[in-house]
Amino acid sequence: MPHYFSPGIYVEEVPGGSHPIGPIGTSTAAFVGVAPDRTAHVDRAVPVNSWSEFLRLYASGERPESTPLARAVFGFLDNGGTRCWVVNVGEGGQLTGSGRRRTGLQLLEAVDEVAILAAPGFHDPVSHEALLATAERLRTMVAICDPPPGVDDVSALTRVATARDGKPAGSAGKPDDDQTPKAYRPRQSDFGAFYFPWLRVRDPINGELVATPPSGHMAGIWARTDALRGVHKAPANEPVRGAVDLEYLVTRPEHDVLNPKGVNVIRYFAGEGIRVWGARTLAAEAGEWRYLNVRRLSISIEQAIANGTRWMVFEPNDFSLWRSIRRDIGAFLTRVWRDGALLGRTPEEAFFVKCDEETNPADVRDAGMVVAHIGIAVVKPAEFVVFKLSQWAGGAETETIGG
């Protein structure tokens, strides 16, 4: 209590009881690759907010050579992305280093805002593993994996590749056998996505028509969908800005094979152009994280709750704290439900927050822990829209004419 020494009226400001939990950003991407200027800011994570800024930082010189990294950053910004982090690994660089100094993907571990991860130009199994392992370890982002160029056998996209599949024929560790089935699919993961095929775009640096991996453009579509509809909306059935053609035109029967395997196909539709026609992760077909928007929404909710409840650390672990947890998280999830991200006609149907004596018995409190159980009913995308069509006479009487 403060001390007062003379009679009078004193007004004190006291903190409010509630601590609102705010949403977090989900549209910041990170790209790791080789920049047009191989020597520019090597092994540094640098934020980029515009194409002109990227050119100034990474494409100095009179005639810079374009790279998949440059085309990915342009595709990201062109498709609705507004901010990304760039790591230039330089000529002959690797996604991960073996020394004590952080390099490549490791540099992004200290950047909290990254929610989308890609490495345009790195599409071998070892690179896929590095991307997925980083996303799984941090649990704050989803990695986009690119297929190799020139794929003409789509069945190879359904077979999981190993490090041997990333080596050229005749190299050490892989038999020089033309009969060995090719495999290109990354392994199963709840924190990864895989798109096919490559895009044909007008290069933003030299103006030539070139093929480029899809990860940059897809990351931009994720960011655009987040801004316009919310992270709970699947980033699919969206046009790919800047794509003038596809390296491979997937047929409907081929798509029937690829989609259950978690391969998100980019299709051309007459009159509609080139569109993303898949919204799956690399999770198991029957897994609860097989839809991309479900995975990304859960990440955003987890991060928002973690950031918004940090004030609770070291607070007395009693009924008052448990009530605050239920109140603050409940208010936050109510806003998420009102945005259309959770399934249910009422908040009670959409989520629950339980934090009481049952979740915090004496042994839990003695260990210095407070435990809350949170359940959410996430809206899943309408991936298969089915209309059952049959003939109907409409109740009209039929009349026979003639004899």
C-alpha cells in the first residue's frame, strides 16, 4: 500500500484484470538460396520489403545473373507477399553447415516472425530433409519443398526419395541401374508442403521466359490468402500471378494419383488460367494435419497464446491464475471463432479451455507447472464438392401426340 501523509483525495492507476491475446503474423516468408550477386551478404539473414530493395542488396552490377532465389522473391512479392527474409548462401553454399558458426537455414532460428520457409534452387532429398527438419524443430513455420525440374513421370512424385535418389547415376552409393524407380517426394511431415510442376515465368531481371520452382509464388499466395481471408482459409483455387505456362500439364487421372499422396498440383484451366489446385501438407492421408490451413492455423493459435500469456510466468499458481488463463484464452478463441476459423454455432461448440484443480493437482503445482487443456474445432476445406444429379420430370404431366 502507498503511504499518504496529508488529508485529501488520491487517484491511483491500477492495471486492468485482463491481458488481451492478440493475433500474430503468418505471412512473413524466408528464402534461402544463391543470390544474383554471389558475394552479397553471404550467410546473413536480411529482411526485404520490396523488389527494388532486393535488387539493391543482392543484384548489384550492370548485368546481374538471375537465379531461382531472385525469381522466388519476385514471385512472392508479385503474388501478395509483403515481407520476407533472405539468406544468400553464396556460390557452392549449403543449406546447413557443419561448423559451430550458424549458416544457411540455421540463421533463421533467431528470426521469430518467419512463418513460411523455402529454399528455391535446392530440390534434392538432402535439401528437403533440411527444410522439414528445421520446420519441425522450430514448430513455428511450414516449409515449402520444390520438385526437381523436368519431371515427366508423375508416379515418381508419389515415391519417397532418399539421399541416394539425389545423386546422379553412377555416383557412389547408388547403383548405375536404369531400372531403379525414380523417387522425388519428400518424406512424411506435418510441417511441410510439396507443389508440382515448375512454372514458366518472365524473368524479372533479364526478361527471358524461363522455368522456375514454384515455392516463391506459392509462398506469396499463402500470404495473399492470409491477408484477404485469414490463415484459416486454404491457399488453393487461387490464380498464380506471373505464371504464363507450366512445365508439365497434369491430367485429371494423374491428379487423382498425386493428391492423396500430398502433392499439391498447379493446374491450367481453360478460361481461368493457372491455379493452385491442392491444399495438403506432407502428413499422412488419414492424419489430422493433412490440410495446410489446419496446420498453419494451429501454429498461429499456439504462437499467439504463447506470446500473450508470457506475463503469467512466475505468478502464484492458484485459483486466480487459473481463472485468468481461462478468461484470456477464452476471449482470444472467441475472436478466432467469430472470424470463421473454428467450427461451431456457438463458442462452446467451437472450443474449450480447462484449467482447474483437475489439470493442476498437487504434484503438478509442486513441479512449478501450470497446465491448461485447450481444444479447438478447426474448419476443414471443402476439398471434394459433390453434386448428385438425376433426371426429374418436375411433376409435369406427359402428353402423347399422334396416334
